[in-house]
Amino acid sequence: MRFPSPRAWCAFAALYASTLFALMGLRPLWLDEILQLLGTTERSTGKLLEWVALNPGGAPLGYLGQWAILRTLGYSVEAARLLPVCCSVGACLALLALSRSLRLRWGLASMALFAIMPLQFRYALEARPYSQGMLLSVLATIAAVNLSRRPDWRRGIVYAAAVAAGLFTQPYTLFVPVGHLLWFACWDGPRCVKARWCATAAVAAAAALAAPWFVYAQSSWRAQLIYTIPPRTLLLALREQSGGGYVLTVLVLLLALVGMRSAAVHFKTRLLLFCCTVMPVVGALAADAAFGYFFAIRQFLFLLPGLVLLAAEGLRSVSKRHVWQAWLAGTAVLCLAVWNDAALFRKPREDWASAARMMERARVDCVTVVPESSLALYRFFAPSLRRCAAERGWRSMAMAVTPYSSLAEDRRMLDEYMGQGFRVARVEYAGRSWIRILEWETGVTRRRGGSSWWGTAADARIQQASR
């Protein structure tokens, strides 16, 4: 059995890392990233933990690493995304180590497929804790494999530490150890029984260690968990398991099914990869239904290591019988994955920084936002922006309509200010935010005849374009 040489996988890891470092500053920060940065730019750990507790599903370890980097390097988009990039590279190397531990032959191909998988690639370039959770879940799987071969208390502690670190980073990593326990439960024999008890104790200890945090934060989360799972969730889950749409997902799933049937891989290994692929899906859907949380495809992120290893083994199995079919399938997966990776940079996204700078250049007295709770997203980039308070006699203001506003709320707020004597002087568009400049009976509005048509006639255009 041949494994990739250290020179080959080191060269690939260096190429992947350099690609991520070159790309991580090209996309503007989006909503979830800014919401996390509002907490990780705090000066004290106490205020940071208070902020984490307000975010449903938030766990402190996923924020503390970014907080430490920003305290050391200062704020920049690159510094905010440094930890996810490093964790993504680490997850690729950990996946290669897992492949070797399971004695799979195409470890380098698995590593390459995992690196370009759109769902993984996206979160490697976002200032969020999901790549960190991915790394820890792969390390937990390696620890579970080691524990199954030589069950003792030392390996049990290592496994428990990996599981606990994952829970303190992203709670949905729990379903990977649940898959491990299901795998341990399928085997008999003295060593398997001992490994099963060690693994169960390790997962229980990790859950007990993380429980106080989730009990503490649950009261804040309960007030915000008002979502329901739409009927089309299962179809969406199928489409986005790879992050690249139906065609790529179906191709990868077909290769994984071939890998599950491969006699060249031990049945115990195939069962482990199957459990690690299925349980994150089942567990995420069950948790969403139980807690009323909204479904998001990032919750399935942790199925990728098992799915990719099975798909790479399926591609190897096909290549032994039909070389041209393996080349065709491999080329299709590669092209579709890279095309969807590139779509991250082609697709227009909100740019809160450019909208905030535009409002600063307008030199208005104050700023109001639709919805009003979104003002912090602009003030993160432009702290000088002042909220419009009712008791002040403002002469001019900027009214920002975010991509997440509703038409009813937009019209209500516009009518309120126009009823107070304001008129819309002009409308600007920046970073998918529409900015109305409102003035109090200035020469600009008088030249328009003191009419409100300039603001109301633009409403339909604003709402359509901001979507």
C-alpha cells in the first residue's frame, strides 16, 4: 500500500494555504461575520462572553481565538479571517492523517477534494468558527480510531478533549461523536466493549464539561429561537451537501455509494465513514426541529470528511475497472467544484463598509436605518455615524435601507420622517444598501417643488434591487 510522500502533501498544503491567504481579503465582510466581529473587537473577555451568550448556538472557543488574533494584530479583514484559513489548512492535513490511519489509498486525492469542496471552501474564507469546528471534528475522529485500537484512559482523555473543544467551538460538532458511538455500538468482543465504554465516558465527560455554558446561555437563546423548518428543507439539504448544487452533490454521493461497496476497504472503516456522514445530517435536522432554530446548510458542514473519504475511495474503485469513467467523473467534480468556488467572488454581496463610507461622505447630521437594529452594522466601519434621536432638531439625515428590510417597515419609517417635514434630496446605492438623503426644506427640495414623489417613487426600485 502506497501513501503520498511528505513532499507531495506538504507542497499541496502550501499551495492551498497560499491560495487562501491571497483570496481572504477579496470578499467584503457579510452580515454574520460582522455580528461576530461586534463581539470579538471588544476589549475585555467579559464583554466578549456576554456577546457570545446573546447569539443562538454561540460557543466561546469559536470567538476567543479571533479575539486573541485581533488583539495581537489589530483589526483588518485579513486578521479577522486568519484563524478560519489556518484551521481549513489544518483540517486538510488532519483529513490526510485520518486517511492514513484508516489505511485508505488515495489520501492526497481526498485532501484535494476536501480542499475544493465549495461548502468547505466558503467557510475557510469567512470570519466564523465553522472551519475551527471542522478541524476539531476530524481530530476527534482520529482520536476515536486510535481509541478503538488501543482503548485506555490516556486515549480516552485525548478523545474527550477533542470532543469538548469541538462543543465549545460549534455545538453541532456533537453529532460527529454521536456517529462514533453508533460505530462503537456495532462491534462485539472484549476490546470493542472496553473501547465502547471508554468512548461513551469520554463523550459524556465532554458534554458535562460544556453543559454549564449552554445552560447559562440558553435563556438568551430561547427568546430568539422563533424559526421553523420549511417543508423544502430536505430538498435543500440534498442540494447543498457539497455546497455546489444538485449536480455536484449527486456526483459526490454516487461516488460515495461506490466507495461504500468497495471490498478493498475494511467494512469497519466504511461503517465509521457512513456514521460520520449520516449522523451530522440527522442530528442537525433533529436539533433544529427540537429547538425551533432555522435551518442553515452550514449545520451539515461536519459530514464532509466522511463523505469525501468515501467519494475518493469510490473514484479509486471506479478507476480500477474503467479508467476513462474515473477520469470523466473526477474532471466533472473538479470543474464543478472550482466553478462554484469562483462563484463566491462573482456573486454580488452586501458591502456594509462601502455603504458606511458613503454616508460619512454625505456629511449629514445623523443616520437612521431600516430596520433600526441594523445601525451597528454600519457603525462598525464608521463609528462617527450618529443615530437620529427624536429630541434633536436634525436638518439632514441619511436613511439606509438594508438588503434585509421589509417594504412595510421601509414605508412606515419614510412616511414618518416626511410627515415631520423632511423631503428626499437624492438616493444613492452602495454595497446593496439604498441610501436616501433627507433634508429639511432645503433649496434642493424646494427646487423639486416640495413634493414627496422623489422618495416614494423610488420605493419599488429600492425594494426590487436590494433583493
